[in-house]
Amino acid sequence: MKRRLTVLGCTGSVGRQTLDVVRSYRERFEVVGLSAHRDAETLRQQAEEFRPEYVALESGDEAGLLDGLAARKIIGPGAAASLAEAPADVVLNAIVGFAGLAATVGALEAGNMVALANKESLVAGGEWVMRLAGDVDNRIIPVDSEHSAIFQCLEGKDGREVREVLVTASGGPFFGYAKADLIEVGPESALKHPTWRMGPKITIDSATMMNKGLEVIEAHHLFGVSFDNIRVAVHRQSVVHGGAIFEDGSAILHAALPDMRLPISYAILYPERVDVGAQPVPFANASWTFEEPRNDVFRCLPLAVEAGRGGGPYPVALNAANEVAVGAFLDRRIQFLRIPEVIEEVLEAVPEFGTMQSMEAIVAVDSWGRDEAERAVRRAR
């Protein structure tokens, strides 16, 4: 039987690679829907190729480019979240940032399985999103390479056996730099990731180590592991993506050359594995290294972990402040080292918001965090 698939964020890096997998196994998929933020031209081309039932475009400015498509059109803010509710076997959520939370919620409330490439859904939604997933096994399958690795290492294991989970980090382009050398680095340098080719926001998050902080929070919710039992190791070769350490001291690690088609294909065809043309891991003359994070220099990681421990509104505010600070850095309004300072200022000012058990509550914190972060950015100029 064909697997009915919706791809949210289809014009971004993960979305495009998802459709590459679909091209290789067309007989296995029926594309239900495709959504994009504003790239209507690419969305139109993809829709002509894959002939989905629905297309969704968040920005209506270029909606005319979709004229003539046979698909039903959902246009305007909230389009992706509406599409996520359409019946599908798998909804792959590759939307960037906080905007992806509503789509994850919509898919889960509609009873769809979610292949999750939007880590902010669990950073901001956390316990609420996991409660929406319910007790059904594998309602959420992680797509991030690190969480996919941990997920695969834990399959078939009794959770009582697990002592820790391991999240690896590339370290980004600046890991070996002294703090003084980071004062004047600009967006061009920060966007030169040594291993992965990603969008600008996640690439900057990798450079600041915030990406790893968000992944620690995500791992806490996905795998039910305490923050004390999540270990981060910097692995510059980006071959080992994650693992599990067991009560007897042994470890199972997941290794693969960097290729997002591997975790994507595993998520959308779970529990099957298929050949996507990835190169096998070379072992001859291979050298793998693991280092402690440099939390004194890259402060976003410890800030994220503390926000995760705080729970409630803190991870929401953390994510909002980070999105604003990264945008300000890309716009050259603040320096690179100012990013964690903006985030810390916001976290120190978080008021009482109550529990984060609804979209309205989470959006309220997100809005407050963005406003507070903008004020911090203006003070830095």
C-alpha cells in the first residue's frame, strides 16, 4: 500500500530532500499535500511534479503563481497548520522555527503520525505536545539526525536499562576559536558550516551551539530522559550522530556519513529501511574524536539546558529570544557574542505565565519573549 504523505516546509532543505526520497520510491508514496512559506514558484513546480491533493502557502503575495493547479489551495497565515489536519499516514513537519508548532499540534489532534524535523515544537510545546501524542507508540518519529540516531539505538530496549542518551555536536565553524576571536565574526563566516548544508537560522544556531541546546530539550521530551542523563559531546567528524549508554556501562552508537535522506527516509517509511544512495561509513584509516562542549565560550547551550530545567514558560521564551537574536545578527544589528547575552536578559525577566497547556498560553509567552528580545537588541546597538 502507498503511504499517504504530507510535506510541510517543502521548499526548504529538509523538504526538498524529502521529495528526493519520494522520487526514488514513487511507488511507495501518495503525496497528500505540500506547504511552503512564501516560495510559490518552487511550490508550483513541486505540485506539478507530485500532484498533491492540497497545496498551502502561508504568504498570499505570490498566490497567483499557483493558479492552474488542480490541487485545492489553502492560502494565508495558518495554511500549513490547516493542511496538517488533512488525513495522512505521515505528516513531515520541516517548517523552520516556532511557526512549526501549530502544524505539529494540528497533525496530532487530527490523529496523523508526525515525522518531526521542527525541534521548536517540542522546545516550546514540550509536555503538552507529548500529551497530544498520547500513549500510541511512535506517533512522533524524529527526523533530526541526532534524535533519529537515539531513537534507533533505543528501539527494542527497556527504558530501565538506559543510563544516559548521547547527543553529538559538530561544533560549528567556530568551535576552536578563542572568545576574543569571535567578537568581530560576521554572518558570512557563521554561515559556513563545516559539515552540513542547512538554512541560515539553523546554521547560526549550530555556530552558537544553541542548536544543541534545543536538541537537549527535545531529547528530554521525546525519550523521557532527565536533563542530568543527557550527555553532549562535540564530534567534529559528524559521523556518530547519537547513542545510548546503558546501566552496565556499555554504549550503542549510531554512525552514518552526513546525509539527511537517511533519517528522513527512516521516518517517513518507519520501520522500514531503504537505499537512498547514501555512502557507507568508511572505517579504514578513520579517526573519530569526542570533546566536551566549551560552555564558557558558547553559552547558548548551558542557557538552553537551564531553561529546559526551569520548564513552563522558560523554553518558550528561550526559543523566542533566540529567533529574534539570530535575526538581528543576520541583519548585522548585533554582534555574534551578543546573541547569548540577549537570550540571558530575556530569561532573567520571565514573569509568571502559568502552565503551557494550550496554544494560546504558549503564543502569549512567545510574543512576550520576542518583544523583550527586541528591546534587548535595541539596547545593544
